[in-house]
Amino acid sequence: MGEYLKHNTLSVEKRVTLSSLKEQLYTLNMRMLLAIQSRDEEAQEEIRRQIDELQTKIKHLSLGGKI
């Protein structure tokens, strides 16, 4: 029974965290769109770096790892 609860708790935490990361990615994509529209290349580079980091975290978490 303890293993079952542990597994379910980890699954819920994983879903919440993965969902949160995907929301952050959506926000960064919207910020990127604004930076492109305003032709702010410095902001685009910073957002691109943040997107890369976030995608790495999402991939790692999707493969069963922890952040």
C-alpha cells in the first residue's frame, strides 16, 4: 500500500510540475512573439536561451527524471 501511495504522489507531482513547465513555455513563446514584433533582438536572444533551458527541463522530466 505504501508503494502505491508513493507512486501516485510522484505521478501527481510530475503532472503538476510538467503542466507548470508547459505553462512557462507558453508564456515565453508569447514573449518571443512580442520581441519579434518589436524587433528587439536582445530580448529574443534572452528568451531563446530561457526556452532552451525550459525545453531541456521538460524533456528530462518527461523521461522520468527530477528537476
